[in-house]
Amino acid sequence: MKNYLWRLVTALAVVALLQPLLVAQSIQDEAEVRKILEQRIANDKKGVGIAVGIVNEKGTKLINFGKMNVKENREVDANAIFEIGSITKVFTGILLADMVLRGEMKLEDPIALYLPTTVKPPTRNGKEITLLDLATHTSGLPRMPTNFKPKNENNPFADYSVAQLYEFLSTYTLPRDIGSKYEYSNVGMGLLGHLLTLKTHTDYETLVVDRICKPLKMNDTRITLSAEQKSRLATGHTTDLQPTPNWDIPTLAGAGALRSTVNDMLKFIAANLGLTKTPLLPALQKSQQIQRPSGAPDLALALGWHVFTRYNTEIIWHNGGTGGYRTFAGFDTKKRAGVVVLSNSAWGQDDIGLHLLESQFALLNFAKPKARTEIQVDAKILATYVGEYELTPTFKINVTRDGDKLFAQATEQPKIQVFAETESEFFFKVVDAQITFVKDDKGQVTQMILHQNGQNLPAKKIK
């Protein structure tokens, strides 16, 4: 990915610090929702098209704004198809829950049980990685495999093969005890999806369609699209709102390969809430059960789902992002209400989904940043800032240097250049955010402070 995105809302612990910017008497009022979408796209220029679906015991509401393609005049609607990215991980978790209930697998099964004998997955202190470890991002596997070197950054997963996955597993050394810490892992969930296909002797798409989509009548949730479905595929866009290619994710499909519509995703959320009758309900409910803590305040891990508790509200959720799409799906089982937000640009819209579920969650404010003056800083000083900074266990910022240029890359985001305002203070040009590097008494850089939305958030340097 080479686009320009800074989406702090992916770290829900950060979102929780913000104060409400908009509280309507009924945030599910269609006019209010449309006003939010119009502000985000027409005024803030932080999107091309957004399709929103709301479901509760009274029924569904569909609110859309914007275009299928910035260069065309077709509007998005509830049948527009979007890449849903990492929301796919929830489907993987549900498949696992279903297979456990069928007696085909056990959560405690070691992954080696399902891999070819030629593959030697890593162990630590005599303990093996289990299916549950993969499903809760606690396996010790990294976010991405160490041998992930895409030939095409605009379609980065397309050439990553099963052979490469097996090579990675057989050569990787776990940095900590299995199950001891949450670290979001695309390779871990992609591997889990792969193991499910090995067990069932089929491919990931067929497994999802047969066990989830057909029972829920989700006819537009697929990886491979028909010619008619392709005509409804919203074009993905970068953060500068330029069209960008779709992604193909063959080997790690279980981590992010699915495409869907708001109409289909509302069926999915309604089923998870028990608003519609389905034989899949036991598996859906099992996938929602908290399995492990995350180490972050108010955030816990289910099978694929994340569970966030704030403002006396428990939200079961996941978001997704590929090169040109950002998506959100979440629900509140007590309110029996759910929200889907699908967007065809790389600007994150998680805040909209959270706000519609609980109005005390803030909407991001994209006010024009004040003018800042860039200065040059010696490359030797920039080198002292290089490293990894932990804002929360789920959100880190990796700082790198290329000559006299400094870059910051947040969790699940592309690398973005930052510009010096002073020797230790830097700013982003693509969003109103700044970072300050802090040194100890010995002159060693120990932390970064992220300034955004009126918050000053410390991030300890861990590498």
C-alpha cells in the first residue's frame, strides 16, 4: 500500500478517550445519519461513497451517500459490493465455532494436527499453538509473515503462496510464550482459515458459502464475483480519492478476502443478534463468547470478534480494510441492534459505526489543521527516533527513516511521511495529527506522544 491513511479509530482504546461531538435524540433517524455521511464525504472529503445499514427489532434502515466511483455518477446503494477486508476474520471464527459444535475440531487442538507432516510449526517451552490461539490473536505469530514480500504493492497478497506460508511456519521463532499476549495477526487468522479448508477438503470460499452464506441467504457475499456482481462492485479509492485496484488474497483468504453488500451484512448481523431464525445460531453465539483478555482496557477477544465495553455498552465488532475500502460491522446484544458501514475509500469510518451504536462515542472532527512550517533535521538525529512505539497492545506506531526523511506506520496502516517542525516535534500533512519524541536524562528516546483530536497520547518505545 502506498496511499496516505491515518486512522486512529482502529484503536478503540483511543476512540474511547474522545468526547461526544454529536448526540441526537434518535441517532438512528435516517436524516441524522445522512447528515453524518454528507458531512464526511461532501464537506470533509474523507470518502467517495458510504453505505450504512441499521438493524434492530423494528426492522432495518438503509442510508447511503456518495458514488460508486469518483469518476462516475452512479450512487452507492445497499446492493453495492465492497471488499470487507478483515471482517472476513469473523466468518473464519464462526466456521471454527461451527466445526467445534459439529465435533469436527476442538479449540484446544494443536495446529500441527491439521498441517502436512512436512510443516513444523513453531513451539515454545513445550507448548504448541492451538486453534484457539489463532482465533484470538494470542499465538505469538506476528501481524504479517516474515517472508511476505509482495511484487505488487497495489495487490500485496496476490502472490503469497501456500509454500511460503509453510516455509514461514517452519522457520519462525516465537518471541514469547503462546497465549501470553494479544497481537493482531493477519497470518494467524489466514492460517486458521487454511486449516479449516484442509480439514474439510475444500476451499475457503466454498466453506463460507456452504456453511454461512447459504443458511443466511447471503447471495452476494463471495470472493469470486459473477459478471453481474462485478457490475455492482464499488471501485476502491485511496485517501486522496483516486481509484485503486482490488485485492486478491488466495492463501490467507480467511484473514480478509470476502466481498459483500450492506443488504447481505444486515442479514448476517440480524442472525448474530437472533433477530432471524437460523440453524447457525449456536455457532454464531459461540463465536461471540469471550475467550481471552486483550490486555487493553475494556477490550476482550472472542472467536474472530472483538468485544469492546464502554459507556455501559458492550459492542461486539470487527472492522476491515483493503487498499481502497474501509468497513465496520458491530452489534449490541442487549439493545438487540447492529450497524454496518461500508466505504469505498481508504479513509476509516469506524467512528460512524460506533457512534450509531452508542452516541457517546465521538465522530471524528476533520477541521482544517493550522499552517505549520517544515524545517530540516539532521539524519543522525532522525535515526534516534527509529523504532516501534506502543500506544496500546492493539495499536503500535513503527517509525522508520529513509535518508533525511522520517516515516510513521500505524497498525494496519501504510507508511506516511512526517515533517519536522522542531528537532523533536513532527507533523502529518494528510491529517491534523502531530508526534513529539521524548528523551530521558541520558538522551535516549523513550517514548512518543501522539497529538490528535485534542488528545495527547503517550506511546512507549518498545523496540
